[in-house]
Amino acid sequence: MTTRKLEPSKWRQYFDEVAKRLPSMRVGVSILGDDIGVQLETENGVLLGMSYDSNGEVFEVATSSIAHRVPRPKEIYVREEAGRLSSVEVVAQDGTKQIIELRALPSLPAS
């Protein structure tokens, strides 16, 4: 498992590439901050997409239940396991951390 900080100049390219190869997954989105503690946005949504818009300077993760946006992020960290994205940490301008955790969808039983 490797966690690394992405350089801002690479954010758009990284998430464009991830979007091309990321399978359907379950996603959890949490917000952590000194003033708010831990706020769970969604725990078990289905990932619809994840992107960084360099023109609007907005990171967005869309799930079956929410669309979560972070305007003008300060930092983005990604964790990869066995070459696959497993989590993203986006640090907002106010210092809050948005944690996006990805999990494989359960396999359907054989019929």
C-alpha cells in the first residue's frame, strides 16, 4: 500500500486516467475537521465518477447518493493498493480533510 501526494499540476491528468480504468466500486465519503469532528457524507454509495476541473479548480466525487465538491483544494493524497486506487484525501482551504474510500462491489453469487 502506497500513499503519495499529488502535485497540483498533475491532479486533472491523474483523475482523468483513473476515470478511464476505475471499475464500479462502493464509496464512502467522510469529512474530518477540528471544528466538526468526523462527518459521514455517505458510507455505501456506488461510485459514479471522480474528477478535478482545473478551470473551475474543483475536485468532485459523484456517487449514487451524493455529489461532493471541494473548491480550490490545497492538497490531494492518493493511496494505491496492488496498483488500484483505494482512497483519496483532499485537504480543503479551511484545513478540513475529505476522505474518499473505495471498495470493490460484492460479487454476485453464481447461478
